[in-house]
Amino acid sequence: MSDTSFKVSFIRPCYTRFWRAKKKEIQSALNSCLERGDLTLRSDVWKFEESLAKFVGSKYAVGVASGTDALRLSLYALGIGPGDEVITVANTFLATLEAIHWVGARPVLVDITENELMDVSKIERLINSKTKAILPVQYTGALCQMNKILDIAKRHNLYVVDDYCQALGARGAGAFGILNAVSFNTAKLLGGLCDGGAVTTDSRELYEKICLLRNHWNIHQLSVDRNDYPQPEHMEWAWKSRLSNLNAAFLNVKFKILPWIIARREKVARAYQEAFKDLPLGLPSEQEGRTWQEYHLRVSTREEFADFLMKKGIETLTRDSVPNHKMEGLGLSHWNLPVTERLAKEILRLPLHEWLTANEIKYVIKCVKEFYTKK
């Protein structure tokens, strides 16, 4: 079945309907960049960084090439590297673990609770002299028990690097850690033209360091229109990881409707929650202050359920039944994470985005209920 045959596509209308609704404004923003010749590290990036920092409640934001780079540069900026350990979860997109690996550190994995978030009760037993940071993942827009995580980190003198790639707009997300990483990948709540990400922080020193790490440790003439850009007094090895100015211009347009996006997604999620509450399904956690990046159901007969919905024209998403730590070749299979391993076989994602129509939402609900009526 081709993508265009779906009655309710999983994510594609999130792009096409936004384009149709904001076409003139988007074209104007992109044309302005091209007419000015502003393609790399220019005023559109600065505007977006300032808006993001204000939105999440941090002092600074640095746009980078991806959420993956936001995590990697954050760990590197803190001096985390070979011989160090970072506590995180396997129940996340692989990028979280890749960021730890590519700075030379070792991921130390803690299991999750039934709400798919880090089991805080299991953190302290994993801390040793090699532990340098805790990296919680605010998965699907829900929030970990951050007060407890921050308390543990303080008592053991550890950094907290917050992965809020899926939780932009959630209460406190983006300002919990000393460094905080977010993604603007196309599928994210604030999806851009392509990949993109940012680091948010209250530390001026770390802000300046990541500004330099993303740009070859170089102020360069492309940044002459920004007076507060850090002036390096020495060189260090760095990377090229810059948020495109065109992408920033696109994101600036989308940022204007971010509160509406968040509210609209919550409305869709609440409709699902109410409709499915009496069905034999595991529903997402009800949590004050969360956002809705994705809507996860836990289904014991997942393949049968997904096949039924596909035949009804509803596109769903299921990741591999093998969780990250059990993937061959990553060297993580020694970790025993029973809840993570069980939920990997049960989780199914329903369409959830701000451009779903009322009729599409009703149709999804109708078909889900029909599956259980037939059973």
C-alpha cells in the first residue's frame, strides 16, 4: 500500500498542511534569506536562538545541525570522554546512545517504569567513580521525575544533560540540566525543513564553548553581524554542526504557532485517551505539564492490531521488537532491562499531529474500537 493510499497518514499531512496554510509566509522568509545572501550563521539563526531560549526559560540557546549533535556536543563540552560513564535509558531513539558512544564514554543503562521513563529508583546503584552524568530522556513529551534525578546528581556531584528532543514545551524541559538538547528533525513537534537541533543552557561559559564547537572553533567572517559571538583566544579541535539559516527562517515562521501546535496535539491526545479508556489497552501516562510528541498504545496483539488498522487505511508506526540494547553489534546486550524489553514488543504509535482533522480523529477512534468489538 502506497503512502498516498492511506485515509489517515501517520505524519505526512503535518508537513503538507502546514505548507499550504503558511505558504506565502514561508516563501517570503526563505526568499529574504536568499536575497540577502544569508545562508550560514546569520540573523535568522540568532532570532530563532533567542526565541527558543525565552520559550524554554533558559538564558542561552545554540542552534546546531541535529538533536544528535546537540547531545554529543553537550557531553563533549562537559569534558566527558573515554573512561567515563553516562547513565541513561535504552528506551529512546538510538541517537541518545550514539552521542555517548561518539565522545568515547560508556552508556550505563537503567530500566524504565510502565510510563516508559527512567526508573529513578534504580539510578544510584549504577553510580561509581567513573560516572560523570545522568542523561534522562523526556520520552514522547512526558517528563521524568526530574526533582529526584537532580537531587541524586547533586548528592553525587554529577552533571545532568537533559534529552528533551521529544518534549519541547513540556514544563521545565530545556532548563533542567546544565546542558539540554532538543531536535527539530522533520518528525518532531517543531519540525524544520530537514535536520536541526539546539542546546539550551544558563551557563555563559558552556554557551560560548558550544558556539565554537559547532563552527570549527572559529568566529569567522560569517558571524560579523553578531557582536556577542565568543572571541576565541586559542584553538581547539571542533566540528561543523550549524543550524542552517534557511532552516532557522522556516522555524521562525513555525515558532509563531508553537503554542497552537502544543494545544492542538493535546486536544487530539485527550480525545484518544477518553475514547480508549475502557478498552484493554495500555494508554500513555496522564501527566500535568507534558506535551505530546507521540501517542503510544501498548497492545498485547500488536501485529494483528497494526495489520487491522492498515487495512482500514490508518498508518501506524511500530519500531523493531528488539530494543536498542539488544541490537547486535552495539555491545550492550549484557544489560538486563525487563520492562524495556517487554514494552518494545507492545508499543504502537497512532497518528498524532496538529493538522489531523476532526473526521480523521473520529475515524481512528472508530477503527480502534471496531478491532476490540470484533474480538
